[in-house]
Amino acid sequence: MENKQKEKIYYGDYQLLGEMLDASSHAARMRYKRNEKEAVKVMNMIHENRKRLVRDYRKSLQID
């Protein structure tokens, strides 16, 4: 699992990644860019959770 998918990195993703890895946002970004396994895994979790959150929110708007 590498960061070659080129998912769009949103503002705050590296800050959240750093918080989750207990590192600074700069260190987290460098770990991700070096394809460190844990950093890539966590960034993928961030992206998947964002997609799910947006999808679920949009669904909730259609139901009301």
C-alpha cells in the first residue's frame, strides 16, 4: 500500500495524520512521502472516513 494513488490531500490532513501518529505535521508529511507503511495506512483511513462522512451526510439531506 503506497501513496501512489495520488488522492487529493486536503487542508488539515497532515495535521490530523500527525496527531494520529503522535508526531508533528511536518514529520507526518515526510513519513507519508517516504511511503512509511503506518503513515500511508493512516492517511488512507483519513481519506476513506472523509468520503464516508460526506456520503452519509448527503444521504441524510435527501431523506429529510
